[in-house]
Amino acid sequence: MNNPLTPNERDELIKSHRKERDGRIRDRIKAVLAFDEGYSYSEMSRILLLDDETIRRHVDDYFSKAKLKPENGGSKSDLDESETAKLVKHVEGMTYPYVKDICTYVKLNFGKVYSVSGMTKWLHRNNFCHKKPHAVPAKANAQAQKAFVKEYEHLSKDAKNKGLIYFSDSFHPQYQTRLAYGWISRGTRKSIATTARQTRLNFIGAVSLDGHKIIHTEVGG
């Protein structure tokens, strides 16, 4: 994009910036002036605290359409109802760490350009938030668990007034030194005394869901 500003255009933009009260328009003017002075998009991004894609759009809007004012009505979604439904389903099925990757997906699949900030607002509007997924055991079998619950319910009815049902497992606590990260002076080799052998105890325990009664016993190693 080799469209340098004329001295008169620069003067008019500077005057407009001084008078303008809308911060969004002032950011657009600063982006155009900085681009004309040879700043890179990454440099402008750090200075103006805007993402690269937003700055590119501001610069392109001015040099291609002489546009400085944002569209009326704020930042409404450019996706129609059908596209929104498809994107919601896609994001629900994926786990995106970075918003910029969702912007790329939208551009490739719907031909719509979103800034990172614009897509972040879209995500919030559509009930998404940035958080860790919930960890579940990799080998968990939901169908087997449902079958076990039914079997337990049937067994617990038969066991009424006959005794308690216990769930048992073994556990093996160890007595040993475990090293962990800590703040240590650079260049210093800090020593921690460790045990000569790993002392291990072996227990078998069981719990009953009826009153959470617990029994346990130690067994030989």
C-alpha cells in the first residue's frame, strides 16, 4: 500500500485529531499517520495497544475509502444467523487457546474478517469464556459406569437389613524426601538431605456409602 499522505492531508489529520473527542477515531488517525511515517504494524500495535489486524483495517479503510469513522451501531457481528450457529457449534467442539485462530477459521470458512478484540466480544456475546477444560479419566467408560450404578442400586436393595456394602482399594504412602522447585541464588548448588531408602507402607481400606463408615488395615510389604 504505497499511498503516501500529502503535506496538506497530514495537516488536516493532525488538526482533526486535536479536535476529535471519539477515541476510536483518534486511534484511526494515529494509525494512518504512523503508517505514513513508516512504522510497522507490530510497532503500531505496541504503541496504540491495538491488535495488528485492527490497525491493518484502520489503515486500509482510510487509504481505500477515506474512512475514519466506525460504522454506526457499534461492533455488531458480521456473521448472519446461520453462520453464527455454525461457528458456535464448531467452537463448542474444539478448544481454541488463542482467539486469533478463531479469526483465521472465520476468514477461511465464511470470508468475514474479525479483529481479535471483535472476535473476543463475539465469544462473550455467545456465552463463551476463556477457562481450562475439566479433566476426566482417559479410560472412563460412561456406559459401564451407568450399568454399575444400576447394579449397585439393585444390590443395595437386596442388602437391606443384611449388612453393609463397602468399596475397597489399596494405598501405599511413602516416607521419602521429594525435591521441589524453589527460589535459590543463581550459581548456588543447594543441597537437601534425602533418606537412604524409600520406606513404604501398605494399607487396604474400604468405605461404605451408608453413613460413610471406613475400615482399614495395614498389610505386610
